[in-house]
Amino acid sequence: MPATRARFAFELGLDICAFLFLPILVLASRGAAPLGGVAGACAFGLAASNGATAWRRVRGWAAVFFALIVWGLASSLWAVDPQHSLLIALRLTGLFLAGLSLMTAAEEIAAPCRMTACLVAGLVVALALTVVQVLTHGVLTGMLSRRAFIAPALNHAEDGFGFLLLPLGAALFLTARRWLAVVLVLVAAAVIFLLVGDAAQLAFLLGVAATALLYFWRQWLTRVAAAATVVVILAAPVIFPPLAGIDAARHAAQEIKSSMWHRLAIWSFVGSRIAEKPLFGWGLDSSRAIPGGNTPIPDGYPGQTSLPLHPHNAPLQAWLELGLPGAVIFALIAARLWLALGRASWPPLYAAAAGGSLVTALTVALGSYGVWQEWLIASEFLTIFLIFVMARVAPAPSQRTP
């Protein structure tokens, strides 16, 4: 009986985390990191009661993350700021342990429908909070922050909506809550396009297109996508940095948005630094300390530097900081995700929507955040966990009633 009560308490904690996830991204996105830690602790407690059996499901992922941690720790020996690299490696260890616990606990959830309902409620609250923030210029957070509210402050929430909306809509649709699924997806999509994050909007549109394609051709498209993702990651130093030297690409970026032109300049600088240390890299999370990174960009806008904090491109950051071994590990992670999606015994619509979510996340990774940002890693693990849980809600074709 005490064990049963403990399992219920841990699962209730995860239900609360599912509810809070998206609202926290709206009001205080950095809070996603401690939320991921709490969720990881609850997940560990839930999975631990099942012994070693539950953990065998993630031993392959554990090996990949262990390799990344070991190489990150090793890179502190030659990093620009060794102490910082060591600190980030230790933080990543905790985040990866929490993530592995969440991946393990997804199969241990006794009431996946309740958790899905908590996520739906959290999404509704988050959408309402987002609209209030936009219309009032941040009145909800203005009293708690010294910084003036700016529209890009909601970009993290915009990405969170894009990561979860498609699989959540598919799960609701497959459980006969079709009107709820349609209304929720349309309203959330409208909010996404109300915000200012162009990258999130493009990523979401590509995710929708990928969902349609994967619904019909998932088996071979996931294999093609796995191979293509590996090629893009391993060839990133010869794909992205040269774009700044192409007149058509540079002019198009300048006309669309200044930040896009800035991305091209950053990638060009990063490419030159990768060429200096292609094998070992400059050290884990050394982007902010790379020599020359603070140099103003010639002919750039005031305040624009060659490398502000990180490359805004996950494959390039892997190459810059961890060299070829880091890029290989990143490519392995992406390929494993695609191949696992191809093997998943989920309903076709749900599997396609999960693939759309993966496309959305990978697109965002090519142009937005630093790969070691704790809120982002926690958000990704919480998203994977919730996708696994919702997959248990969506009935298989043979289980559906007419």
C-alpha cells in the first residue's frame, strides 16, 4: 500500500508538471529548467519502483548521452574557459539524468488520459496568458521584472506550442474528441502567427507539411530523413558559412529581416573558427569566449557582433565546440530519433504528427537557440515524455470503434 501511494504521488507530480509546462514558458521560460528537474525527480521515483526492467528501455539513449558528457568533460582540458566547460558538463549530466528518467517513466504512467487532460488545460491557460501579454504589453510579468516587455520574450512559448500542438491534436482526434482537437489546433496556430517569432512560424508550417507526408509514406521517409539529417549535421561547416558570400542569399536575408542577415554573418565567422580546430573544437560551451567573437560586424547594424553567445545553429555549435566527435554524436541522436519514429507502432496519424513535431524542433535548431540552454533541453525532454504518454492515449486502428 505505501508503494502504491508513492507511485500515485509521483504521477500526480508529473500531472502538475504537464499542466504547468506551457504556462511557465509564457511567463518565465527559464523556469522550464527547474520544472524539468522536478519532473525528472518524480519520473525517477515512478520508474525506480519497477527495478532495472524499466531502465533497459533507454539504455541505448543512456550510452549516447554518456558519450556526449564524456567528450564534453574531455574538451574542458583544451577549452577557452575550462572551468565553465566543466560546469556545463556537470549541469548537462543532471539534465540528461532527468531526461532519461522521463523517457523511462512514460510507460509507467497509470492514467495517461488524465495527464493528457492536464496538458490540454495547461495549453488553454498558456494561450490565454499569451494573448493577455501581447494585448497589455506584458502586464502579467511587468510587476516582477525590471526589464521592459518586448514581443520576442514570447518566442520560447511560441516554440513550445509548435513542439506539442500537432501530436496533441492528433491524440485528441483519435480519441473521438475531434471538435476539441480542431478548435484547439486552430486557436493555437492563430496565436503562433500572432506572435513575432518568424523561425517558429516557419518551423510549424514545415511540421504541418511533414505530418501530411509522413501520414502516407512514414516508413521510407523516416529513413530518408535520418540520412539527410546526418548529412546536414556532418556537412554543416560547408553548407551554412558560405551562404554569407552568396550575393543572392545575402540580399534576400537583408530584405527579409536584419536578424536573418546577422545569422549569415555569424555563420561565416563560425565557419572560419571551425576550420582552425575541426577535430577537437574549442571546448564545451566556449562559443561566448571564442577569440574575435565580440568584434563588431563590418557594415552591420549597431551592436551586432561576430558571435553573440552562440552560433544560433545547432550543427555549427556542435562543430565549433566539440569538433568532429561532437558532430558525430549529434548526428547519431538525430538519426536515432528518426529511425525510432519509423519503427513506432503508433496509429499512422499520431506517428505522422510526432514526426511533424520533430521537424519543427529540428528546424528551430537550425536558426535559433544555443544547444546547451537549460530551459530548452528541459523543454525538449518534457516534450518527448508527453509525446510518449499521449501515444498511449491514441488507440491503435484495430481498437477503434466505428
